[in-house]
Amino acid sequence: MARLRDLPHRLYRGDVSVNFVGRQKMWYTISGLILLISVVSLLTRGLNFSQEFVGGSSFAFPSTSTTSQNAISRVVEDAGGGSATIQHISSRLIPSGWTVQTKSLSSQVSGQVANALEKTFGIQPKDMNVSFVGATWGSQITTKAIEALIIFLVVIVIYLTIAFEWKMAVAAFVALMHDILITTGIYSLAGFQVAPASVIGLLTILGYSLYDTVVVFDKVRENTAGLLTTQRSTYSEAANLALNQTLIRSINTSLTALLPVASILFIGGSLLGAGTLNDLSLVLFVGMLSGTYSSICIATPVLADLKEREPQYKELAAKISRRQAGGRSAQRAAAATVPAGGGRAATVAADDTVGADAAEPAEPDAQQDDATGSGDDEVTVPAAQSAGTGGPAARRGADGTRSVSRQQPRRGGSAQRRPGAKKKRR
């Protein structure tokens, strides 16, 4: 548990790192497969637009003991309503009922369908709710939604270009289009109905995804400032460090946002049934998951790929690669053993950095010091250094060193003598 609590700090310091940028091919492959399935589904199945977009007539009435989907479909067709989309609404807080949506019908045909449903299933006229939406109004809603999406994308690209740089704007735009295609593709595959609330939710999750991407990009800009001068890492390495430093924050933000949305979608949907709130929470849940994934695994790797194409960052990556190759060669040389004189084997020691080999300065020979009087001081020198020097007697220690006795000068008296010299006589 303590290590788990310390994980954010270890990620921020770089002690633990997940190589998101280095595995961009894997993320691109995963996203490419999902996008391919989404595009094929959109081209073949299309989207299930609600009545507000396509226009038509709607009939809502409570359930009875004799109502069923097949029976309702036959009654509507026999009354001249054509094929219909039938949805059953069932929840604990509101009465169970049915919603029947057809193409645009005239007032006369709508009346015929309503009367047929009332007579067949014993529904009171006051319980039958008939509504009509013109196709012109539905097409206007569709046009306005597309215009709002285009304006949103253009403004976002302009803002990111001014606040950061155009390559960051391109990477964020790619991540946004990734989220749009995946979300709409899931709607097409699952057959979820696209309502005006779904469009509102789509614009909301684009803003959420962009918010997370901008936070990561701001940290990337901070980590790569002065990178060409310091040459401490490549652009991809600095961008990957920024991702790891903001990873815990992104996960916490996503979980905090997903928990209430999931509560609305699953708990609220079971209590209140399908409705505007359910449509909104569904697109938020799908889009937030896709937005969190794209801000981590798509936006930053795309940015790193674009920046690594620049000549200065290409040169930086080449220099760092040569430096790392030299360091590995030095480590291999340090591990090798070579024969030394006297039949002994000497291990060549080297620092981890390139060209850091240096010998420690040798201790001066004890015979070069002037010493008289009493009070000896012992100096420990390597055995190999003092062997054969002809100096004073030395004691060999258990660790292979020799202890040489060195005399200290006498503080009193004027006469001094060197070791081995004869005393002068007056």
C-alpha cells in the first residue's frame, strides 16, 4: 500500500516509467483497427437518428396486457403508418409504456393510426400522446449540429497554434477526430439512437478530451524547454516523461468524471428508463473513455513523431545515441580482465561515464620526509606501490597493504638528522 501511495512521486521523478511514446506503433495499430471498424459501420449501417433529426410522427401510450412489439407493428402498418420504430419504456418510477415513431404522416393518417391503436389495445384517448416533427425542422437541427462541430474544431486549432505551436494543434486535432469517429462508430455498431442530447454530449466530451491533452502538452513544453542546449535527452524521452508525470492526474480526473456519469447511465437509466438524460450520459461515458485514451496514447506520440522529424531534433537524437553507445563500450571494457606483471591478474576499473578512468595520486615515499625525535606516525600505502622501494621496514596487513613507519620532526633543539645519517661530532 505504501508503494502504491508513493507511485505518483516515483512517476514524477522518473524512477518508474511507462514507455507510451516508444510504443506508438502499438497504439496506432489498436486505434487503426477500431477506426476501420467504425468507418465501415458508418458507411454500411449508418446512424439511427431520432425523430428530431429525420422528422416524423410519434405515438406514446401506456402498456396493456395485450400490447407487444409485433402486434403494435402490424396495427400501425394496417392503418397506413408504414414501418415504425417501436421502443418499450419500463422503469420503477414511471408507468410502463410504448413509443412508436413513424415517417412523416398527414394529420388524417396520424388520426387513423392513433384510433387503431386505441381500439386494438383498449387505450383511452386521454392516454394517447401524438406528436409531429417536420422533416424541415429535423434537417435544420442536423445542419446546426454540423456547423457547431466545425466551428469548435477551427477555434480549437487556432487557439492551440497561438498558445503552443502548430504541431501541437495538429496532434490535438488528430486526437479529437479520433474521439469523434470512435464515439459515432460505437453508436452505429450498437444501434444507439442519436438525439439532440447526444450532439450536446459529443461537444462536451470533445472539450473534456482537449482539456486533458492541453495539460499534457503544457508539461511537454516545460520538459523540452532548452533541450537543444542541455542535450540531456531526446524529444521523445522528454515527452514520455511528461506523460508519466501527468499520468496519475489524468487517471484520477477520468475516474472522478466517469463515476457520476456511470451512475446516471446505469442506475438512472434503470429507474427512469430511456430518455434525454440517458442519451446524454451514454455519449459522455463512451466519449470520456475514448478521450482519456487519446490524450495519453495518441496526442503525445503524434506530437513526438512530428517534432522528431525536425533537423535539430534529429541531430540531438543522433548525438545522444552515440553517447549511449560509447557508454556501453566503456562498461564492456571495464568488465574485461587483463594480465599484469608478476603473474598476477589486475582488473581494469572504469567509471560509468565515458573517459572517466583516472588513477588515485600515490602517497609520497616515507624516506623523503625529514624526521627526528620520538613519536611515529603510520601511513598505510598499497603493497604494490611500496614493494621494492628500499624504504624503511614495513608491516604487511591482512588486506594486502603495508604500514610504513614515518618519524615526526622534534619540536625542540636545533640539530636534526635524517634516517640512516651519522651524527656529527664537534
